[in-house]
Amino acid sequence: MKQLYPASITGGGFAEGGSVLEHRYGEGDPFTLGVEEEYMLLDPESFDLVQHIDTVLSQVHEEEFVARIAPELMQSVLEISTPVCRNAGDVDGELRKLRAYVTELGRKENCRVGSAGTHPFSLFERQRITARDRYRALVDQLQYVARRELIFGMHVHVAVDGPEKCIGILNALLVHLGELLALSANSPFWRGELTGLESTRQMVFAAFPRSGVPPRFSSYDEYAQVVGQLEKTGCIADYTHIWWDIRPHPKWGTIEIRVMDSISRVEDAVAVSAYIQSLVKLYSDRFDAGKELPSFHRMLVTENKWLAGRYGLEAPVMDLLTGRRNRVPVAQLIRRTLREIEPHARELGSDGELEGIKEILSRGNGADRQRRVFNANRDVAEVVREIADTTERVQAETVAA
């Protein structure tokens, strides 16, 4: 398989000014996957965040992992990225390997690792900015908005074999953003309090410029013109400073879906990856067949996404695909989507992992789990311990195997 993405699937600087925006769509195998996850570094006793990213990274010597583990804006955050994966089964293996590895690194540096959309009680005022020019420049530009960004996300890249197809699929995927947020929502706490939201992360990140639901583009050239205008006027350094919930990533020839919270259970993260990959395959096949792809006004898609962030899997959303008068639970739309994409998941070899979506619907998402743990003893530190135990469980499974 041709290596479509580099070892780390972050960074930019590939665009040129004007309407010229080079791309690598079609240079590699379509539908291959790359997944990024952002983790919390935790004190093993208090379960508060710790500023250990530099000491943890200093222990990464194995060549296999050097380019797969990276810092983020704050020193209490660690990011991992998988290599290119052919299907969700490959994602499962890579995420388990990476989670086990960083768990062991953390223990050597006397810290734990946790995956969730927000830390339930840590304060952003106590976090240190990572000593990198990129992050210092971001804080200098965005000020309080950047300093407050104590949030953790999961990003999924899917390779697409053409720039116009990328735009068509991206427009079609907007109607599913609420589904993806409801499945992954894992941040009901902020600064020690239940917020009443399933994804507080989404509401915090909404303050960022160039974030949220992207506009619908009519063509790749129109997208390139928008990026070119922002670049040549100095508003952004490159297109990676456009932080939409879903965006083209021309440098790697992918669509990048960014709406999800970081997910605690690795099985759930893999299932969401399978869901996304199968959706891209569904709309790619329709595009190739000359069929019209769904496209809805940004305001409607944004409303459904907000409802999913507020209510999770019980969100009463608009059924935009049928236009029915009454709202329906987002879980009902997810089940319908599952029926549509299951044949495509089988073709991709991701059908086994896609079954995990049914488990999420049955059991609840991460936010539901956090609230259940909290309601038992009203102990927010116990919630963080549960997040860490769930995230690190793969390490114990690896040792046992």
C-alpha cells in the first residue's frame, strides 16, 4: 500500500497564494485511514493535570513511535497519530499499541493517561503553554481564546481519490456531524461542575475563529480561492489554521473529520472510525455513479450539531434527509445510517468494528458514563480515575496477551 500520509498527520504549509492549492488527492489508495487522539497527562494520586509532556517525550526512543507521539498547545496534553490504516481493524491494532506505549511511558514519569473531551476539574489558568514557536504564536494571536482551550479531540482522516469528490463528500458529510458528536460526546464537566452539556468541548472550541461547521463549497477551486485569500492577506499562515469540524487536507489527500471528543474506550474510538470510513465510501460510490449527494444549509446542520452537543444520543434533531415535520432522536438517525453503510463497511473489511456503534447506542456514550460514575459518590476525582482506567486498559490487555 502506498504511504499516503507521513508519520505524523498534522501540520500544514502546503498551500500557495491565490486560487492555487496543491493537493495529493488520488495519489494513494482511497478510503485508507489515519487517526489522531489527544490525551490528558494526569497525576496518579490527585488526578489533576500535570505538565509532563517534555519529560514524557524525552523517553520516546523507539523509531516506531518517535514520529507518532507529539506535544500539543499545553504541556499537559499528549497527541498520538496512527500510521496509514487500510481498515478499522488496522486502526484497532494501532490505537491499542499506541495507548499501551504511552501508558507505559507515563508510568515511568509518574503520571497516568486519560482520553476524554475535557478534564472534569482542572483549570486552564494553571496550564503551561508548550515551548514551541507555533503554540506561542497562537497564544499571541488568539490570547484568552487560546489559553482557555483545555480540550481534547479525536480526528479521523480518510483518503479520497479526487479533489472535486472531496468537496462533494465533505458537503454530504455535514448532515452527519450531529451523529458523530452524539456518539463521541465525552465532556459533561468543566472546572469541576456538570455543565448540562454532553460535549462541553464543542462549546469551548466554538470561540476559536474559523471553527465549527464549514460553508458548503461548489468546487475545489472555490475552496482554494478562500484559502488563498486568507493566506495572502496574512489572516492565516496556512490552511491548517482553519479549524472546521470537517475540512479538506490537501497535503495528505484526505478529508479530516474533527468534530469528535476524545473517546475513553478504544473500542468506541475504533467503531466511530469505521462509521466515518464507511460513510466516505457510501458517498464516494454515489459520486462515481453520478448521483446527487445531500447538501443542506449551514444553519440547519449547525442546529443539529448543537442539539447533539447538548443532549447526546437523546438529542431531538431534524431529520434533514427526509424532511419530516417532527424532530426525531439522533440515535434513530444513527441506526438508519448504519443500515445504509453496513454493505460498504463489509467491502472495506470494517464491518466487525462497525458493530461497536450498536454497543454505544445500547450502553451510552462517554458523557453518560462519566455522569453515572459521578452520581454514585459525587466525587469528580473518581470520574477522572475511571477515565484513566478505561484509557489504559489496553496496556493491561497487552501485558496479559
